[in-house]
Amino acid sequence: MEKIYSEGMESGELKAKKETALSLAEMGLPVEKIAKAVNHNVNEVQKWIDENLCAIK
């Protein structure tokens, strides 16, 4: 049960990081600064941004 809870927490934290990263990208911040702000890998943050741009188009 604790494992399921932990996985849910991690999923929620990742979702929050992604939403924050996308908001910062819309504000024009560079990917490197966004990754540092959300404490996540630059390549992964760039992937999130690219996926979001594809979804918008």
C-alpha cells in the first residue's frame, strides 16, 4: 500500500514540475533555467516543451 502511495506522490510531483516548466517556457525562460527551477533534467524538460508545442499546433 505504501508503494502505491509513493508512486502516486511521485507522479503528482512530476505533473507539477511539468506544468511549472510549461508555464515558464511560455514566459520565455531558457530551457536550462527552467530545468534548474524545477530541479529536473534539461533534456526531459525540453521534451515536455516540444510535446506541448506539438499538441498546440
